[in-house]
Amino acid sequence: MTLTAFLLAGLLLFTLGLTTVLSRRNQIAILVGIELMMSAASLNFLAFNRFVAPDPAVGQIVALVIIGLAAAEVSIFLSILMVVYRAHHGITVEEIRELKG
Amino acid sequence: MNPTAITVATTFAPFLAFAVALLFFMKRPVLAKAIVLLGGLVSVVGSLMLLAGGPREPVRFLWFASGDVALRFGFLYDGLSLSFGAVVAVITFCIQVYSIGYMAHDPAKTRFFAMLGLFGWAMLGFVYSVDLLQAFIFWELVGLASFFLIGFWYEKPSAAAAAKKAFIMTRVGDVGLFIGILIILNSVGIFDIPALLDPETGLRAALSPGMLTIVMLLIFVGIMGKSAQFPLHTWLPDAMEGPTPVSALLHSATMVAAGVYLFARLNPLFMASETTLLTVLYISTFTAILSSTVAMVERDIKKVLAYSSISQLGFMLMALAAGGFFAGVFHLITHALFKALLFLCAGSYIHHLETNDMEEIGRRGGRKMRWTTVGLVIGGGALAGIPPLAGFFSKEEIFAALSHRGILIFQAGAFAAAFLTAYYTFRMIFLILLPARTEEPAHAHGHGNDSPLPMLAPIMLLTLAAAGVGFGGGWLARLLDVEREHHAITSMLPAIGIVLAGVALAWWDFGRRAATRTGFITAVKPLHTLFTNKWYVDAFYANVVARLTDMLAGLLQTVENKGFDDSFDGAARGVVETGSFTAKLQSGWVQSYAAVAIAMMSILGIYLGLR
């Protein structure tokens, strides 16, 4: 296994996530896309840590931080979604366009 | 006693009286009257004490200094300020006493007396000023006080308009004066009058002759406004809208006298500019003749006296501009006394008989008011220049000054104006004394045959003054420190002759039993029309100047509405439209925002990567 293989896998994951975020209408799906992009970032950190960095601990710490961050982000996102659902009776992005100029 | 303390008391007592009366005694007219009279009395005593002390060095206090420019206030004690200050104080006090009777039934007495106090303060402060800027401040205060007093009956639209007219027209002149003062500040940086007059270090040394002429002409514009010289004279007849004591005050010792006084004050500087002197001579001669001719045809006694004031002011300026410093100042003082007297007499008639029309006064038995009539005849004689009354001596000096100057046109103008003065003065006297028919005064005011004592006492005092002050010329000349040459009786004969000719013509027209009582001028129709319409000066202002101003205002309004307003509105509309156009970019679609953000970051990333 080389560094390139890991990076390609990360790129694939990131692209999938980005596509999801930009194309899906359901906000839960968008949240999933964001999670995928974060995973791609974690994967990149770990791969660089494994093949390039001399100190083994740094990349793993960052990956752990990202996991914690993702958990916090999910909880906030979902609580916002709860409020949005109560106000708009739906969570698709078409329904929430009050900032249209 | 310390002269500075006396001067402060003299000038500020009327102001104190004004402030106290207005602040505390609004509802107590008797107290207000008493305190203003007390202030006036303090001024009289103080100014006479100063006069008795004789000329001395001026005193100055630093007001503030900024850089090289120091503004000082102070008092000047030369013959001019001492003698004229005493005249101002005495006449103001006389008029205050007179007002007790004249304004007895006016509901706003307190305001009237307070304003008289303000007027006295402003004028005395002006007379004793040592500093040109200080003089200017008091000069403006005199204008302010006269605005209040002319518009005293402000509920009358004509009085309000007259007050505004007086204020605005004198302001036109004051702009010139102020520019002149600014040029002085800019060039020499001092305002001290004795220092400015100094031939070695003063204004004459600091300015080129051309510049000096400009400055003096600008100052003369201010004098024209204040002393009612053509073409800024039309406010003065309108100022008759005020109560008669105000007219007496305004036309004798204060307000209009301020302009002549300023000329006398700056006399050496005017003497240094030949062009200015000639301009002054032309304007004042023309003014004297113009206003005398209008006085010939007026029927309102106060209007006649107003126009005669204008013509006498013209006389004073003629004398001063011809180099007759003593003649001008002498006439200023004698005129102040006899013109105050004449106005007080006119007020007495108006108060008693309730009419301004001279024929009507005669018909209602004006001549039965004995003391008033004596005052009118003495004052009128003094105005006309009948020897040995006051006006004769001062006019004699003026003729002498003009003949020294030796320009025939001005001499002829002065004689013509003197002739007309005698004519219209005696027209007034004959119309009142020798009416065509009399009727019983059906609605005589009050009781008795004459006005009450507070009105008669000042009239009597001023009658004595108008009769006797002419003999004080030698004393005044010593006080002013000028050489006064002796006039032989033969050199006086032309002046006496011209005056007597005027009186005789007036008698022929108005006095004798078979007189037509219309005046010789009605035979020359165009001239009569010209004179009754006051040479169309007012009409010119109303139809040409006012209309031009309206047109200019209309033009500027168009510029504002179409130019400024519309361009600002357009700019605002542009902003709004740009905003609503760019607002369309906001779809509200969160994913499009994300797409744009990502695209931008990608571009940024590529740019940074390639660099």
C-alpha cells in the first residue's frame, strides 16, 4: 500500500461527499455528505502521518479531534433541523428560501 | 473722581436700566420708567462731568489677544467725543422725560422705556469708543435698538415693515463698512482709532493711496446707510412709523448722527483720499437737494421733518468732505438739538390734536398750544438758519468751508438746499400758525390748551438750547482744538439773503391772506409729480431691485430644485435600483451559495498552487 492509494481513496470520499452536499435536497443527506468530507480529511491526515511525518502521534490526534468535532457538529445540525422542521414542516432545502432577494 | 469710572457709569447706566427694567419690572411700568430715567440722569451727569474735565489721554483695556491682533476696548476723550457724548446724553434724557407724557397711555410702556435705555447705551458706547471694532459693535447695537423702537408698534404691519426696512437698508451699508474694517485688519492689524489716524505709523502709511481710497469708500458706504444718504436714504422717512419720541431720538443725536460722527472721527483719513471726498461731496449735495425738494411737498409733519433730517445730514457730510471739520461737527450738534426740539413739538401736536397732517394741525388750532408753538418757531428758525438761532451759525460755517473748497457746483447746491430748507420749514410753520380757517378742536386730547408738563419741559429746555447754542461755536472750536476764523458780517450776507428769500417765498405761497397754499412747485407739473413721488427711489426699489431679487431667487430656486435636489434624488434612486438588481443574485438556495464558495476556493487554491 502506498501513500497515493490512501490519497486517492480520500479524494474519492471527498468528491462523493461534495457531490452529496451540492446535489441532495434532503438536509439529512447533506449532513451525511459533510460527514463523508470530514472522513476524507481524517483519512488524509492519517495517511500523511503514516508515510511522511516522523512523529507518529500528531496525525492521530488530529483525526481524533475531527471525530469529536464531527460529533458536536452533528448534534448541533440535528437540533437546528428539529427547529426548522417545526417551522416549515419539512427539511428539504427548497422549503427554506426566506433569504431570496 | 476717576474718569474711567465716570465713563463706565455714563455708558452702562442706561444698559443697566434697560436690563433691570426688562427683567424685573415688566409688570411695574412706574418702576421701569423711574429706573430708566435714573439711568438717563446718571448718563447726563457723567457726560457733563467728563466734558467739564476736558480732553485727556484715552484709556484702553485688553479684551483679548490672538497672535499679533489685540482687541482693546476703551474710551476716547477728545473734544469730539466729549461734546457729542454730552449732547447725546442730554437729548436722550429729554426724550425719556418727554415719553412719560407721550407714552402715558401705551400698554407696553416698560418695553418702550427699556429700549430707550438700550439705545442710550449703544449710542454713548459708540461715541466714546477708542477702537474701531468696538465702535462697529456699538454701531450695530444702535441699529438693533432703532429696529426695536421703529417697530415698537409691531402689531401694525406698516411699522413692522418700516423696522425691517431700516434694519436691512442700514445693513447694506454695514456690509461695506465691515469689509473696510476687515481690510484694515488685514493690512495694519490694529483697530485703535488714534493709532490709525497717526500720519507716520497709521493707515495712511500702511496703505497705498489707491487702497486707502477703497477702504474709505467702503467705510463711507456704511455711513451712507446709517446717515441716510442717497441711495440708501429711503428707510428714514419710513422710520416715522415709530412713536414720535423715537423719531426725535433717531433723527437728532443717535442713529443717523452715528454716520456723521464716524466720518468726523476718521476725518484725517478721509482727508487723505481726494476721490472719496469728491464722491462724498457729490452724494451729499445731491441728497441734500433731493430730500429738500421732497420735504417741500409732503403734508405729514413728521415726513417733512424726516426729509429735512436727510438734507441736514447731507449738509454735515458736505461740510466734512469739504474740509470743514469744525463746521460739520458744529452743525451735527446744533442740528441734534433743534431737530430733537422740532420732533418733540410735532409729537406734542400729534398727541394733542391726533393728526399728522400739517393743514389739519393748523385747522384744529395748533397755534393755541403756546409753548409747543414757540418751540416749533424757534426750532424751525434754527433749522432754516435765521440769525441768531443755532442753525444760522453752523450753516454759516458750512458755507465758509465750501467756499474754501471752491468748487462752484457744491456751493450752488448748498445754497439751493439752504433756500429750500428755509422754504419748506416756513411752509410748515405758516401752515400750522396761519391756517386758512379754524375749527374748534372737537376731540382735543386730555385737558388744557397744551400738552402735559413732562412733554413741555423738554420742549422748553431744547427751545433755549436751539436759540442759544449757536453762540457756543468759539468754545466748541477750542474744545475741538481747531482754528476758527472770524467771519465778517458781509460774508454772511448771501447766506442770510438766501434764507430770507426762502422765507419770503414761503410767506407768499402759504402765509399771506390771499395765498393759494399749494406751493409754487405745483405750477411745474413734472417736477411736482417727481417730488411727490419722492423721486421714484422707493418705486425703483420696489419695481426694479425687488423684482431683480425675485428673479434671482427664482433662478436659484430652479437651480436648487432641478439641479441639486434632482441630482441627489437621482443618486439615491441609482443606489436603490442597483441594490434591488443585485438582490436578485440572492436565490436563497443554500446549495448555490455552497457551490459558489467552493468554486471560489478552488480557484484560489489553483492560483496559490500555481504561483
